[in-house]
Amino acid sequence: MVASLYTVKTIEGIIRPALTTIVPQRNGSSSLMLDVGANADVKPDTMVQFALLGSEYAQDVFGIENPRVGLLSIGEEKGKGNMLTQAVHSMLEDTTKINFIGNIEGRHMFNNNADVIVCDGFTGNIVLKACEGMFYELKRRNIEDSFLDRFNFENYGGTAILGINKPVIIGHGISKGQTFLNMIRLSKQVVKSNLAENIKSTL
């Protein structure tokens, strides 16, 4: 992440780049969540940019037309959440460039309610690590399930840094051969999508 900021540089106008992760959905599709660790403390306008970045990524790389953007909170109602999420909710309602559907709760993250899930990096990283920990614990107990298998990070390889001038993919520190292969495949998708240029146009 730091190397990208010093070499590739941030797209002009982007406050903070974001990290994404895939969120498997029980109907077989996938959603995107960001930020998942790059920005523990953010301001509302930064999270609005996360929504724009995630929406563009879902559209260009996943091929989702007019992706639904949800804000991760502790309740579905507009007034639920801390001061940050309440402020972000109001700002996203006024944003015409994305398909904002409102708040979603953690228990609804896997129900295909949103194509893009927006949160701060502190919250996103906790969700990511909790899912990762649950996956390994259930596997340790020899539980086999096709939906559970989709939480194995090796299936995805890595994740794109959104908001920088050129494609950069970050992989897990314990990546193996299959993981690197999938990382290369993702890199090819991101390059072909012309993502960075499309983000610049959106901004």
C-alpha cells in the first residue's frame, strides 16, 4: 500500500485509496466490501469516495450494471449508526452517481442485498478477519460446505487498491501457488477494465 502511494501515486482528487475484499453471497454471486484495513479513521467525504470507487470497480471488473451500494451500520433505518455513518448516509443520499440503497446490517451481508458494501477500514478489517477466523475454525472441525469454501482467500488471490493511477493488486502474506495464479487472473481483469481511467472520469 505504501509503495503504491510513493510510486504509482494517488489519483488526483482521491482523499485516501481503499482496499477491497470479496463477500460471498448465498445465491452464488459476490459482493465487494471496502475499506477493509487501509484507513482506520476516516471522514464522511472519504467514505463517499469509497462508495464511488467500489461502484466503479463492481461495474468495470465484475460487470454489474448500476451496482447497489449499501452502507454497513447497526440498523437499516437512516438514523441508526454512529455519527460517522449517519453523516455518510445523508451525503450518499445526495450523490447521484451511485445507486445508494441505504443501510445494511452485518447479518444481511450474505443475502445479496448489496453489490457494494461501504464501511471504514477499522470496521471492515474486523469483519474480514472474523470471517477468515470462522472459515479456518470450521475447516479445522472438518466441516465441508460449498458456501463455506467460498470464504477461502486462495480462491481470489488478492485485492485491488482503488484510487491509484495504475493497477496494483495486494496479496495475502501466506499466499501459495494457486493464490498467485488467481492474483494474476484478477490483475488481467483490472487492466482490461481500464479501471483507473474510468475512476478519473467519474471523479
